[in-house]
Amino acid sequence: MAIDVQSGPGGFAGEVRGADLERAGDFSAIHRAFLDHGVIVMRDCSLTPEAQIAFSRRFGPLMGRRPSTPDKVLMPGLPEIVILSNRKVNGETVGITDAGRYWHSDLCFEEKPNMATILHAVEVPPEGGDTLFADLQQAYETLPDTLKSRIDGKRAAHTFRKHYLEVMAAGSPRPPLTQEQFEALALNYHPIARTHPETGRKTLFVNPGHTTEIEGMDEAESQDVLDALFEHCLQPEFIYRHQWKAGDTVIWDNRRVMHNAEPYDMDRYTRHMHRSCIHGDKPY
Ligand code: OGA
Ligand code: MN
């Protein structure tokens, strides 16, 4: 069967049909669709963790253990897979229970942020738990000139500390980071408008979860510009909502999109996902 891509408005987000993640020959079509659409969805994948790792490696080296990820949520024996889950085994949570419930780009606070995330749904709730994606390439291209000139050539600071401290203070059930991990959480500056290294297109590289300030601006002005950028990015025409089915594999380009996982009723339902992350380059 030929590989076919169905895409949403503006070419953003696409469903790739007829591709087999385990067939090496299908990879170039999948990779093309990933670059063209920023988010790609594949349904009905029966993907073992080993097969997910092998498939993910075709994109590039995997990220594995990070200072921002508690060791307890890494798949035993396969640390390239992070478990997102509210399942408990012997009374203990096996994954991050409340991952990504805010607008962010994965690991953007690292010196070389994540290039792509591959998320495979093992079990999903019948309602809630959708993931929203915002296309920051279209957002950049439609940015009013007045706002564009305020960010021209500027960099912004990114950190995981702020979000981590907020969720822990709010009583997150996730396993805590060790003191050593917390101290290793760096703060990095990246260009606000970055150039996608593979497509050459410009995208906005800021998000409400991890971007704290604009370099060289006073606090009030920095917050003002960031708020205006976020308001622009979160217009409905830039957003794709993914409603999960078990067996879905979704791949997103963290250089181009930000995302937000919606909550679900964790007392009634189980949501169990396997996540792998691919290393990216230093943004420019
Ligand atoms: C994450 C994340 C999204 C989801 O783990 O970083 O954003 O839908 N997850 O679980
Ligand atoms: Mn995420």
C-alpha cells in the first residue's frame, strides 16, 4: 500500500497512512511528512518498546536519562523510553502521572533541545487526555511587524526549574527529582525566532511553560512581549487537537511546535504512554 498523508488546514499536522514503522524503507516518506507537517499521526501501530527505540533511532540519537526526568519513570532496562502513566504497580506509580499539562516544547531548556518526540499510546481514557499542538511556524509568519521588530535578534531564557517548582508545590504525584538532578537543571538562552535547520523556515521558539524572560529587556517589558507572543501563537487556527486512540503513534517537531496535554479523570481511567526523545542541535 502506498503511503498517503492527510493534512489539516495550512498543511499543519498530518495523518500518515499505510506506513509501517518497522519497515526501514518507509522511513524517508515518514520523515518527509514530519518535516512538512510538524506533527504526524499514525494509527493502529503495534509498537513494542524495542521497536519504538529502533524506529526512533532512525531520526537520530536518543536522549535517554535527563536531569529533568526522575529515574523511576524510565522503562526498566530501556531508559530511552519514558513512561507517562497513572498506572500503579504494588502501590507505586510507574510513570509521570501529570506530564506536559501546560504549553511547552520538550527539553527546550537544554543547550541542545529535543528535536522530535515520539509518543505511543498503549492505553487511553475514553474522554479527556487530548494533546494540543500549536504551529509556531505559521505563528511566526503571521506575526504583526510591530511585534516582529521587538523580538528581532533577541534571545530568551529557558528553564525547567520554574515549572517543576510550581507542579511540586501544587502537590504533583510524580516522583521527585534528586537534589543532584535539580541542581543540574541549567538555564539556556535561545533565539526567539529560530531557523529550522532542515526546512530553513523561521519559527518562534518560546513557550509559556519554560521561557522566563527576554535577554536585555526589563522584567515588565519582557513579560509584555512574551504575553503578546503567546496570545498570538494560541489562536485557534494554529492549533491541532489530537484525540488519542490506543495504538496511536504521534511524532512532533519540537523545533516548530509547542504542545499541551489536557487532564482526564485519573480516578476512573488509565492513560499509559511510551515517550522517546531525539537529540537536536543548538538553535540559531
Ligand atoms: C510530555 C508531554 C504529552 C501527553 O511528556 O512532555 O508533553 O499528551 N506529554 O502526554
Ligand atoms: Mn511534552
